[in-house]
Amino acid sequence: MTETWPLILGLAAATFTVRLSGYLLGRRLPDHGPWARGLQALPGCLILSLVTYLLMQGGPQEWAAGATALVVAMLSRSLPLTMAAGIAAIFLLRAYY
Amino acid sequence: MAIQEITAHPGARSQLMAGLQDILPLAVGVAVYGLAFGLLAAQAQMSGLQTGVMGTIVFAGSSQIIAVERLVAGASAGAALLAGLALNLRLLLISASLRDELAGRPWWQILLGVHLATDENWALMHAKRARGNSVGYWYLVGGGLGLVAVWVLATVAGASFATAVPEPRALGMDFAFTAAFIAILRSLWSGSAMLLPWGGSVAIVLLAGLLTPLDPTWTLILGGLGGAAIAGVLNND
């Protein structure tokens, strides 16, 4: 396809511009007060938004697997264990329910 | 947490290695998605070289998937680029929040750092730090280098051996990142001060998703910004 190289180079340039702009924007925000508190809370809020969106896309099976992962995360605080539990739960739920 | 804060910052090299090591479970998930993306790249008649170059210089999996999917569906390069770019606006917030990690670094390290920051290694760095480890820039770069290697290998392999690749969903692997982000959220939770910002984020995403025809990208950005704004306005220092 003749469209492939323009897409690859264009998307790379655009994506890098977004990444660098974020840095330049963050650097201009004050480092205490409301802006700093907001910036500090941003990672958790963004990741939670992503999880909420992903679970919304799913149904009861995904919600049950998400609850399983949450319980394992709270008990173990382990990333690999939580991933294994979530994947095993969704696999079993889809296979047997 | 106080005790760990007193211990000295680990050196760049050991942080790089720790980042590489800790990213492994997430890299397994990335590998599965890389294979799936390779499958799509093969449908778009992309060569192994094109797939590898794209993975290295774009290095944003979900936007690559959307853009190439648009191309396969017959869209122009421009339209495919816009779809991919919209998904990447989230990266603006990610690199904005890297301010402290990048402060005072030479330009090449800043350029490298923003390019290698993805949802996975960035979230992992915050989770690790919330548990009292003083990890920073080189931990992020270590995780990013691991991810870029796995992503390029897996996407090129997928494009080259398209017929032998299983669907992530059939293995339950489509849930890998949801589970990983749940584990990371558990580490980021630091007490009741986060109840309102986090509740706000969830409410915004649910309301926007259920009541408006907004594109998911914008829903995510609104949820993230809304929660952060609540945290900024509340003064609980």
C-alpha cells in the first residue's frame, strides 16, 4: 500500500509531538498549590478512568473477573499474581458460564 | 514508608535493571497484543521492516492498532493518522506528569524519556513509588526499553507468521491489562483523601459513557482531568 509509509512517519511525528508538548506543558505549571496537587493526583485518576472504561465495555463476566483481580490485589499486593488471577478468572468464567 | 525514604536513591544502572525486571509480567501481555497487531499489519500488507519501524518510532500500541485498522478498512493515511493521534492525546497528560522525573536532565534524556513513557511503565513507576521505593527516571526508561524490545519483536513476528497467531480473547489475555491496572491502582491508593478525586473520575467516565456519544478517548481524558481537578481544588495537605 502506498499509504503505509506516510502513515508510519506521520503518526510517529504526531505522537512524539504530543509527548513532548506534554512535558513542555507540565514544566510551565506551578510546583505548589492546586495545579501541583492536581498533577500529582493525575496518574491515579487517569488509570482509574481507563479501568472504569475497560470494565464498562465488558459484561458480568468481566466485572466478576475484575472483582477477583481486586481481591487478589488487596490481599497480595502483587502485580504478577493479580494479572494471573484476572486472566484465569476471565478464562474460566467464559468457558463455564 | 518513612524508613524507605531515608535510604539512598539507588543508582541509575540498578534502577534501569529493576525497571526491566519489573516490567516482565506486563511485557507478556504486550507480547500477546504485539502478535495480534502483527496480524493486522499483515492484512494491511505491511512488511516486517515497516512493522518494526512503526513499533520503534510510534511506540504507542493502541494508536497503531486503530490507525492500521482504519487503513485496512480503506481509509486514507490522513484519516488513519487522525484516529491514531486522537487515542494518543492521553500521552499528553502522561508526559505532563513526568515533570519532576525530567527536571534538570539533558535534552537527549528528556526526548528519550517522553518517547519511552507508556501507560504500562509509567503506571508501574508510580505504583512502585507509592509503596515507598525511590524509583524515578531510569526505572521508567528500563521498563520502556523492555517494552519497546518486546513490542517490536512481537509485532514483527506476528506480521511474519500471521496464520499461526491465536486471538488474545481466546486465551483470556484481553483481560491482562485490566488486571494489571487494577493491581497498580491498589498500590496507588494512599487513603481517604483520594476518595473524592477517584470517585469523581469513575462518575465522569460512567456518565459520559452512558449518557453522551463521546469517543472513548475523550471520556478517558475527561475522567482523568476531572479527578485531578477535584484533587487540586480540595485542600487536604
